[in-house]
Amino acid sequence: MEQGRVYICDEDRGSRQFFEKLLGAQGHEILSFGSGGQMLQSLAEAGEERPDLVLLDARLPGPDGLETLRRIKALRPETAVIVMSAFATVRCATEALKLGASDYLAKPVLADELTALVAKEVGSRRLVEENRSLKAQIRKRFDPDQVVFKSAVFKNVFDLARKVAPSDAGVLVLGESGTGKELIASTLHYSSRRREQRFLTINCAALTDTLLESQLFGHVKGAFTGAVATQRGLVEEANKGTLFLDEIGDISPALQAKLLRVLQEKEFIPVGSTRVRHADVRFVAATNRDLEADVAAGRFREDLYYRLNVVTLRLPPLRERREDIPLLADYFIAKFAPRGDIRLAPEAMARLQAYDWPGNVRELENVIEMAVIFAEGGIVSLEHLPVKVAEGRPVAFNLPQEQMTMADVERMYIEQVYRQTRFHKVRTSQILDISRKTLDRKLQQYHISKDDSE
């Protein structure tokens, strides 16, 4: 059960003592007042210690219960209020609810009814607070002012994104994997008039055609095997907000036609339904494919392409904005070592700037996260970087001339990577792109050990 801070405002001292004992036993923090004036003064001075709930008697000295309720809502609109009265009338209850009361109870109040209602209201209040906090964290994460760069080439893209954001024009974001396409899409959203609504994303390449259609447009119960309940799609969930379609070039022609209908008519039909639904969504799409070539080859609809591609933003790869690498590295170190007790050695920073970063910013983030974990003495040095970064090249693999089985090749490659990482299992598994458990199994299978390698 959620425990909260509850104000009790009742002229009758016996009633206040009953509520204090009942709700105090449930773990709630209680403050009691004999008049609306006293309670309103405390509420005005509460600051961050404001109540989760007010239990308010309808008959009070000074400002009566309804007037006190009106002032509570003017002072703290988010505060939940339950109005109680020993002289309950339909008119009084209706007026209380119109003024913003969460509920209305007739006295004498049943103990079980009150404790259940208070628990419900306190829980709802905490959910609202958690939701507000989560939204604040999301806004901070995607705050356009938090984007890290100094290079002119990225500034040009960022400035164009901020310029086009207030409109509803379709934007196509192009660039290699890991260059920050979702970040630019979020910049478009949080710099627009839709910023208070939802920003949702979906990777079109990660889902089958059937599942992608269901995720986008929703489905009704029984539409297909496994559809045990009706489900709203992302288009409907993003109504009034923004939907980011990553890897848009991978969707099928059938889905392209349905997506075009949403863009043109702002309407769609859930899977298995015949009922047309409407949604006002701003679409931002991204791909690392050449969509113009796909249009020419008939793989992508020309009309959809031009609907999505009113404005094109081309993100430069990290190797073309090397001056941003020190800023990004420091940003990721602060993210993964928030106490500020870790820094990059100059030679490590030099290698980061020299490396070509085929995985772009995402790869840099992963490298910094790993380096922070293994940093010793608060310094990230060369030995804490992956071999391919520290040496400025991929791990070398020299294959003998004689014929070998696939098992022999695998054993030799694992052994060479293991040696070049100085027998560091975590780094070895990352380079090989396998789990640590799989690496241990392979080392045992091929009888590879540190002693043998040495």
C-alpha cells in the first residue's frame, strides 16, 4: 500500500482523532486542522512538502468546505481532495465534483471504505508524480540544448533541424548507422509545437511485415492467431505527437500504401477492422539506404518518398566531425562515471580521435562505457581501449596457407583475438560479438588458455 501525506480539515475534534488514528495506522503522515483558513495557510507554506490528499469536511468555520475547496484548487490544482459531509445532498456533492473534488463521502464514514479510497488516491497521485518525473527525464535526455557538438558540419544539420521543427513538413534523416538519427528526430519533436505530446519510435527493419502493420496501426481482438485483445497502434498512440520511423526503406509495398494514406488523409484501419480511425501525427523517417535508387527501381513508392522527404537532413559520420570526439568522449564519461572521478589519458584521447569509428557515435559510447568499467586509478589509458581502437586498426588475423577446417579457423581467430586483448575476456567477447558465456565455452572447447597462448 502506498503511504502518503494527508491533510485532515474538520471542525469536529472527535472526527479528526478518528481519521488520524485510522489513517496513521496505515502508515500515512497526517496533519490535522480545525478550519479551512488554517489548512490553506499551511498548504501555501508547504513548498515541496505538499499533501498527496486532503480530507475536507463540507461544513467549516470561516470559509466553508466548498469555498475552501475552490481555494485549494486555485492554490494547488494537482492536489486530490475528498469532500465529506454529515448532511450530504446531491446538490452539494455535484458542486464539490464540479469544483474538482476527487470524491464525495457521506458521514459517518465507513473505515474500510475510507482506507481503500485514500490508498487509491495516494497511489494515483504518486503515479502522476512518477509520470511527470519520467517525462522530465525524457525531455532532459532529448533536450535540443543538450546535443553535444562543435563541428560546423554537424551545426549546419542541427540548425536546419531547429528551423524546420515548428512546421509539420515531412523530414527524411539520412546517415550511417549510429550517427544520431533518433537524436535529430527527437530534436525536431521537442523543438516543435507538439513537444508536450508523445514522441514514439519504431525500427521498421526489426519486425516482420505482419507484426509491423499491427504495431503501426493496431489490431482488433481475433484479427490473427495470438490477437487475444484489441491493441492500439503507434500511429494512434502518437496522435498530436511525433512518430519516428527508423529504417523506413525496409517496409513492404503494401505497408507503404497504408502509410501513405495516413500521411495524406490522416486516417488508417487497424488490422482485422473495417472501421476507419483518424490521427494527426508528424512523421519523421530515417534510413541508411539510397531511397532515390529504390524509387527508380520500383522498390519504394515515389509518392510516399516525396511525402516523407519534404526536407532532407544528412548526418555526417563521426570520422567527418573528429573535432566533436573529445566533447562526446567527455560527455559519455560523465554519463557513466557521474562522480567525476575518471578522465581520459592524453594518449587515449589521441587514439580516439585517430580511429575511423565505423559504428559512429554509438560505437564511441560503447567503447567509453567499457573503458570506464575497467579504468584504474581514475585514468582511462590505452590498455583500457579495445585493440582495434588502441592500435587504430581491426584485430589482425593471419591465416596459414594450408587447408583448414572451419573449426580450425574459428579456433585460430579466437586465440589471436584473445592474445591481442592481453587475455581480457570481456574485450575479447566484444570484438568477437559473442557473449562471455559463449567465449568461455569456446575457450574450453578449443583448449585455449592464457598459459598456452604465452
